[in-house]
Amino acid sequence: MTIYSHIKKSIVESERLLAVLIDPDKTELDTIEGIVTKINQSIATHIFVGGSEVDEGVTEVIVQAIKRYTTLPVILFPGDVTQITDEADGILFLSLISGRNPDYLIGKHVESVSKLAKTQLEVLPTGYILIENGKQTAVERVSNTSPLSRSNKQHIVDTAKAGALLGMQLIYLEAGSGATHPIEPEIISAVKNILNIPLIVGGGIRSKTELEAAYKAGADLVVIGTAFETNQLFFEQLKL
Ligand code: 1GP
């Protein structure tokens, strides 16, 4: 079964999906075995690998190590073309549709084609929507784009709908890694109401309550990075 059909099947069966985000830039190679062992014992269903700024070659080595210790699907969540590696199972082919920088709407994608052609990666076209959160995020800085205002819900909904109409297979609502607040449940549910494709939500989720709130509002797959990085007990707390 493909990664995408598994995500869709999980939604039909009301299974909640959770991706742990590993940023190769912040992760030492010799800690991977311990991290992945904890992920295997947790409720996580996917591992995402990526970061806004990662040195060339580092992602490949980290993904190789992750794959050694898990059978969970490993999906690239790349900040740049240099993070593409055939060692993973799939790739979020992200179009930053909240921004107006052509490089992140189509430019990087064209650049990546010859690299992707040499891989077996499952490509998942994803409309990536950055929502303002009170502080500047790495995505904002690196992509040189502005996030959408969280007070203009209709604009966020219309952006997600436009992504779906363009043929995206997934929509990802992003508050930014380490965001002060997660995306508000009202925004998640407003977007979910108009979508018939899976909805990913991430950024700033640090507690089981916030995780549950995101699912309740309509998130199909939640992404958590910082909470796992800063609190190893977070894995255990999610089971309680
Ligand atoms: C960032 O959505 C992800 O791209 C995860 O964010 O690190 O805040 O969990 P956190």
C-alpha cells in the first residue's frame, strides 16, 4: 500500500496519525537509535525528516540510521532540494502556497526533478500554508515570505481550497517549528470543512491536550518535533 492510500484508509477508519519530526540539523547521529526506539514504542505512525537549514549530505546519513531501527514510513519534509535522498520512503513535495515567492511555489520543484527521477520516493504534492504565530519562523526567514494572518480565517480557507483545486493531495497547516501557540482549532475545523483531501497540522503542539484539540478540530495527521526534542517523557505522556 502506498503512503498516501494508507493515510486515506486511516481517515476512513478514524485512526489518528502522528508524525514525529526529526530535524537532521539538531540531531546527533549517535542519538538516533535511542530516539527511534522511543518512537517505535510510542503512538507515532510516521517519521518526518527535514529542517529549514540542513547541510548537504546530512539528511541522507540520518535517514539511513533511522531506517535501520524502524519499519514506520519515513517521509522527507525538505527545506531544500539538497535534502532529497532515496533512503526515505516518500517526500512531501511542498508548495508554499501561503507565500508569493516563485522559488517555493514552483522553482525548487523544477530544480528537484532530475534528482527525484533517480529515486523511488513516493511524491506527495502538498499545499503548505504558514500561519502567523506572533514570532518570525525559520520558514518565513528562509523562504522570504509572509505567513497568513490568523485573524483572516476566510483567507486561510480559500488558500487551502485553492491548493486542493490545483491538485494537491495534502494540505499542511503550519504554525512553525517551536511556535508559541499551535494553530487554533477554529482554523483547523474551518479548513477541514471545505477539504476532501487529508489535512496535516503542525507547529507548537506541546501537550496531549493540544494534540487532542487538533484531532478534534479535524486534523488527520499531526506533526510534533520540538516537544519530543525537549522532553523525552513526552512519548510516555501521550500514552496516558
Ligand atoms: C514544524 O510542524 C512542525 O514544521 C513541528 O513543529 O517543532 O513546534 O512541533 P514543532
